[in-house]
Amino acid sequence: MKELEERILKDGIVIGPNILKVDSFLNQQIDAKLIHKMGEEFAAYFKDKNIDKVLTVESSGIAPALATALELEVNCVFARKKQSLTTSEDVYHSSVYSFTKQVTNELIVDKNFLKEGENILMIDDFLANGQAAKGMVALCRQAGANPVGLGIVVEKSFSDGRALVEEMGVDIYSLARIAKLEEGKITFVGE
Ligand code: 5GP
């Protein structure tokens, strides 16, 4: 997505090692118009997959997931990283190790919101080592739902995530694919 690549070049900040900060339009302040266009892109790519629901992880996946769900006219569910007072006891959960934050999070979804046989489109802000995606696939499988696609805003293609997700038989579509993040310079795949 050209507009996203241009925005990453303009406002993205490389913080070592291999981490891209995009707080000004995705991870803290949210550029609503850009997110809307991301939703249109994901929806156009996955429109023939009979998607029943969009699944993401709180918090940064929620904006692009909601924009996509609006376009596909389906609901959006986000996995919580912490059990809240209002979360029911009857949940699916999977453990996800974040290399970025060096912590293990539990992904938790109420069993009422993922159902057997549903076709699930998973959306996340970044794909690095694929652990968050693997956690979402595990939640779908526990529910007997079909994880049919993964939409990623920024893929760090120098990491192992894509291979892991493809091995699980999930179709991936990334809006921006980064080949290198070196010495403050961002290079996209194909450049
Ligand atoms: P993975 O589970 O694929 O290793 O990492 C994906 C998760 O880690 C994303 O949900 C995102 O929150 C975070 N993440 C990984 N790399 C980056 C990065 O370079 N920048 C930011 N902002 N988040 C990242």
C-alpha cells in the first residue's frame, strides 16, 4: 500500500535493534483516514473468503481490525492480554511470547465470541516472529473455527513470522513489507 509506505518513511522511527516506532499514526495516535483505507485494502483482498468475524489482539490491532470488519460488515473480536473483572471464566486462551517486549502474555477470548465453523480473518499491526499470529490461530482452533487469513499492517520480512504462518496454512496479506531496518534506514521488499 503505497500511501502506508510513504507514511512509514515520513514518520516511522527505527529504534534498535530492528524495531520500528509508528506511534504517530498507528500505535498511539491513530490516523483515522489511513486506518479506513487499510480496512478497505484488507476487505478487498479477503472478500471471497466468506469471513464471519475479524479477530485481533488488544490494543494496537483493534483500529485496523475494526476498519476491516466495517468494510466486510461483520463483527470484530479482540483477544485480551489480561483477564478483566468482566471476562467470563469460560474462555479460550493461549500463551504468546513477545520478543519485542520480552514478556509472555496470555491471549484470552470469551467462548461466546468464537464459534465452531466460523471463518476468521485475523488482523494485527505488526508481524515479526509470528507468535501473536500463532496465538490467534490457536484460539481459533480451540473454538473449532477456521483461521482462513491474516492481514498485517507492517510485516518485518527479515523475521521468521511469514514462514511460520504459511506453515499453518493461513493466507497472509501485508500492507507494507520491510526488508531491512538498518542504521535508521527503512528498505521495503522489492526495492
Ligand atoms: P510477533 O508475535 O510476530 O513476533 O510480533 C508481533 C507483535 O509484536 C505485534 O503485535 C506488535 O505489537 C509487536 N511488534 C513486533 N515488532 C514490532 C515493531 O517493530 N514495532 C512495533 N511497534 N511493534 C512490534
